[in-house]
Amino acid sequence: MSKNSHLGHQAKKRFGQNFLHNEAVISQIVDAINPEPNENLIEIGPGLGALTEPVIERAGDISVVELDRDLAHRLRHHPFLAKHLTIYEQDALKFDFGSLASPDKPLRIFGNLPYNISTPLIFHLLSFKDKVKDMHFMLQKEVVERMAAGHNCKAFGRLSIMTQYQCQVMPVMEIGPEAFQPPPKVDSAIVRLIPHKSIKNPVNNLKTLNQVCLTAFNQRRKTIRNSFKKLISAEQLSSLGLDPSLRPENLSLDDYIALANFVDEHPVNKET
Ligand code: SAM
């Protein structure tokens, strides 16, 4: 049997398949999720069921989204799991998670995510945040660090701003490569995301905030005077209380919110 085979399944690199096999780690993750009966639990990428099985033991029936047809087929015929699962054999990047929510049953989404698509998947999931109670994900440790980073840190960027604007970000635990089969080349971490119920300092337009972040962090070594040249002048930056000689990572989330609202309220600047 090949070293990348687990429970008779050959791991597929293109689907980011690294299967959890350490029972102690699995139970710590499930404790962190804390699944309970009658909740609206959805797992992304159940794979061979390492997390699915203990979650079902605690919570009962759940829904899963799995793209690999071989794995979806295995789950459909699994002697214990099958009757507890609603299986969506679909791409989580395109899946309408909102369709599974109801007002009295907000979503609790979790998964050991395929690392090759984790950032676009997080952005896709954030678009359903109003219907989500919480999310627990295994990600590359470096991605969790970027999500949780505060300003003035190297890891601070668009992912930090867009995630923290919409959610409370709580790193939960770190996990080494040996907990997986095959082991990934990177360290991993679990993060808990809890969407804010209300946003104290809202942006007029989330797309503008995203655009401002893209502009700022496209060249993160530039001063904001240079990176925002086409969007907002040095004088205007100063009028917002921002020193034009700062670098993008030196501005706080609130500074980015102020910048996005300024750009939104001065649309002419977008064109100049
Ligand atoms: N949950 C299992 C575990 O912890 O052992 C497997 C985790 S593995 C890192 C990622 C899983 O996501 C695999 O089952 C893979 O087939 C699935 N997957 C990959 N890309 C996907 C996508 N776009 N949509 C849904 N599932 C996907």
C-alpha cells in the first residue's frame, strides 16, 4: 500500500487531502467545536469521516459538502454514518451555504479545509455570515496567524481586515504535521470565527473596503502616500489623521474603515 493511502483511500493532492488520524487531536478539535443535538451542523470536506463520526456521536444528523466523488460514495455507503448524513457532492467554493440556514437554526460550519483553496473559501463563507452562528476550521497555521494579526504586524493584511471586520477571530490550537496522513509540509491550526451580531463602525460598502485593502497590500513596502495615489491624496490622508509616510500594515482596522468610507463618499477620486 502506498504511503499516501489511508483506510484504503489514495489521498488526492488536488483536493488537498490530508486525513486526520490522531485520536487525541481529533477529540480536542471536537471538544473545541462542542457540537450539540438539534444544531445545524455542516462539515466541509468530511473525507474519511475523522471528524464526522465523533461529531455525529454527540450531535446526531449533520450535513456535509464533499467534492471528491469517491469519498462521497464511501460516505453514502458507510454502515454507521450514512443514515446520519445529508451529503452534498459539490464544490464548497460554489455551494450556497445560506440555503441550509433557517432563522431559528443558524449554521455551525466546521472542517479540516483543503489548504490549496482556504483563502477563497474563507471569503466565500464570510458572505453567509448573517446566517452563521460560528465556524471552526483547520487551516495552515500561517493563515490563522494572518487572520488574527493586529496592525503593526507583518502578518496583518487584507485577510486580517476582512475577517476581523466581520467576525471575532479566536485561534484555538496548533497541530503538527504528524497528526495527518499524509503529513502536510506546513504546521496547522484551528481557528474559531464568530460573526459579529452588529458592527459598531460599519463601512458603507464592503466591496470598497476590500478594494482599499487590495490597493494597500498589493505592494506592502510602499508608503500609503504612494499606494493610494490614485484613490486619495496625501492631503486627504492627513485630513483623516493618517500620516502619508506610514506603510499599509501600520493602519488599524478602524483606519481602513475610515479610508473605505472616504473613498465611497468621494467617488471622483476613484477615477483620478
Ligand atoms: N475531514 C477529513 C479529515 O479531517 O481527515 C478530510 C480533510 S482533507 C484536509 C480536505 C477534504 O476536503 C477532503 O475530503 C477533500 O476531498 C475535500 N475537498 C477538497 N476540495 C473541496 C471542495 N472544493 N469542496 C468540498 N470539499 C473539498
